[in-house]
Amino acid sequence: MVSGEITERAGILLKALVEQHIRDGQPVGSGTLRETAGLPVSAATIRNVLSDLEERGYLLSPHTSAGRVPTAMGYRCLLYTS
């Protein structure tokens, strides 16, 4: 897991995902993020960004089609960037 700097888009999506996960307590999918993040990008683009965040250790996918949840590192990243 390689952490480090993330793009502005990734930061926006990470923040929206963490907030949605806190509200619902459920894994968050790309379609939900597309609605809540307010970015003019496709769900496929969001999935690609989330995949990168998962590889870096910020997110975890509990099941292939379940969406993603933040890891401890994902929560901490938000504390330092908010």
C-alpha cells in the first residue's frame, strides 16, 4: 500500500465517500458518489479513482460489487486535509 499525495478529484471523492459512509454505515458505490460529490465525471471515471485510492490503502472493498468503505488511513487523510 503506497500512500502519498492524492489529486484534488480523488480528495473530493474520498471526502464524499467518507461522509456518505458515516451517514449510512454501508459501502458506497460509484453511482452514489456521482450524485453526492457534484463532479461532472462518469461513474466509470469515479470507479477508476476509487480503485487507485484502494490500491493506495485509503479504501477497502468488502465485496466485488458492494462499493467501498474508508480504511483508518482514509479517515486520517480527511482529518489532515479538511
